[in-house]
Amino acid sequence: MKPTRLRYAVLGMTVAAYMITYMDRVVISSAVPSMQKELGLSMVTMGWILASFRWGYSLFQIPGGWLGDRIGPRRALSLIVAWWSIFTSVTALSWNASSLVVCRFLFGMGEAGAFPIATRSLSRWMLPAERGMAQGVTHAGSRMGAALTPPLVVALIVAYGWRAPFFVFGFFGIIWAIAWFLWYRDTPEEHPGVNQAERDLIHNSMGGARSATTQNVPWRTLLASRCLWYVSLMYFCYGYCIAVYLDWFPTYLKDHRGFTLKQMGYYASMPLLAGVFGDLLGGWISDRILKHTGNISLARRSVAIFGFLLAAAGILPATLTHDPVSSVWFTCLGVFGLELTVGVSWALPLDIAADYAGSASALMNMCGNIGGAISPTMLAYLVKGYGWNMPFFVASGLCLIAALLYSKIDASRRIFRESSL
């Protein structure tokens, strides 16, 4: 009997969730110019509003990951997607800076558990040799969602005003949450669409079946792992850099590079589309290296270091060129390099933390999004004090630091093996 391939359908649903996360979070970046004009918000004030989402997102990473480990991905992911989708729509009802800060913080709280819980959902289904690919595909989905969003948001703003996109995109999330709860199951044993051959394939590749929930997360052991802290610091650098492009790049194109609103919607999507290819390629290359060498540390490390170095190199000419269109093309190169690192980075918690991948990835993503939370406010102050070039110089430098940190990460060293030494 040939194994069924329902695990790829699970991957497809997870990709859709990742798309929705980024669609919902970048709606506001394309709406920033219109919101500033209507509500009279300065750039610094807008920086704090954008950061409020990321502070809620980063501070609730660990509770979100714990929730997934505790009650299982089916219930946890349905709950949080419904939560953040409601607050996506509620953003449209905001009337001043304070209401926006509160709303976006609560939105961030909901999205906080998305990636850790989704990582946990895949840990029960995807084979170890498919993890780099799976993480690359899911994150490519998120960037595809982000890339498709600016033109759609601009079209909705032109037709109905800046509030309409928040209602529309919030509705998508509610539909997904209902579908996930009705269809997904926490383990292959629970899903009627999986035959015994696929169950055996999954279990044998992981050394046996695992339970759907975890009663006690060994935080002392997790926090004592030097490797996990290198992973988390590396992701801090990544989180800071990608937030520059997710939160402020449309405004940069309009205010500094002189694009119109419609041109902004088109050109702002191009680097994110380049990021889609980076996500797909990074995970695929890593899995190919692992298949041919059997060296998981080499497979993860080589791809990520190259990606960060390429990002650091691409950001500089994008910043220094005087031609607006050339700036966008060089930015595509930089974001492509940055996104090469994502699939392998999210494979790391699965590699080193096994059953506690949700909690380990939550710590990693919390640190990444502390970087992302600092980024939008810091950029506003840097632009105010030094002009638009300085934020990108900082991002290039952080990519170099991330490459150095990645050289210290050993994906073959399991956390719980470390604790027994």
C-alpha cells in the first residue's frame, strides 16, 4: 500500500495561515500615508503605533508557544487566528493614536503564537528530511501574502478609504480558523484521511509516535542551551531587518524615492516577491545538502551565512544609488538574501528541541520580534536625526552580525542531549 500524502495538505493549510499572518500585519504599512494624513499622525507617532503590534507580538511569543504545546495546535491555532482577525477588523474603527496603539497591541498578542504553534503542528506531520523545505514553503507563503497585499490595499484605499482593507482582511482569517478547526488533527492517528502506510512512514522517521500535547515544558533546560540563545540572538538581527521592509518600505518609496501612491503599491511588493523565492530556495538547498552529506549543521549553517552576507551586500547599493528603480532592484537582492535564512532558521527548533519545538521557536521568535519591535521606532528617530540612509546602514551591519552568530550554531546538538552531559 502506498502512503497517502495528507501531510502535504497539512502543509498547505499552514502555508495559508502564514499568508494570512503577513497579509494582516502589512495592511497597515501600505495604509500609513493615508492614515497619517487623515488622523494627523507624525512619523515618530506612527513609529510607536507600528511598534505596538510588535511589542504585543514579541512579549506573547512564549505564552503562545506554551499554549500550542499545552492544548495542541488544532485548538490553539483556531483560537488565536480568530482573535487576531477580529482585531485586524477592529483597527478600522480606531480614531486616534491611542486607540491604534491599543488595538495593534492586542492584534500582536493574537498573532504571537502563530509561528510557534504552526511549527508545532508540522512537527507531528513532516519528515525530518522535509523540514527545511516545509519551513521554506510556509515562510514563502507569508512573504507571498505580504507581496500581494500592497496593491490590493492601495486599490481598496482608492475606492473606499483606508479603513476598508482592515475589514476585508480580517474576514479571511475568520474563515481559515473555522476550516482549520473542522479539518486538522493534532496527530496522524487522529485524521481519517491518513492511511497506515503514511502513519508508519512518519513515525519511523521520528523514532516513534508522540503525544498531541505536552504537560510540562522544561524551561530550565531550554534556557540553559547556549545553542538556543545563539539562534535567538541571530533572529533578533533578522527581525530588526525584515521589519524595516515590512513596516516602512512603502513610506520610504513614497516620501524619499518620490513614487506615487499607485507606484508605491507596485514597487513595495517586488522585494517581498523576491523574498518568496529566497524562502523556497533556502529550505530546498538546505534539505539537499542534508540529503547528500548527512551533516545537518552544515546544511543549516552554510545556507544561512550565505544569505545574511548577500543581504548585507545588497542593502548598501540599494541605499546609495540615486536611481529609484535601481534602489528597488538592489533591495530585491537584499531581501532575497535575508529570506534565504528563514526556512533553515525555523527548522532549527525542530532539529534541536524535538517535542518542545513550539516553546523553543517561541523563544527564538520572541527575540526576533523584540528586534522587530525596536525597529520601526528606531527607524523613525534615525530618519529624523540622520536621514533615510542611516536605517539601512544599520540593517546591513546587523546582517553581518547575524552571519557571525550563525557560525556558532550547531543544529546537530540536541538540547536535551546537552542537559544529560
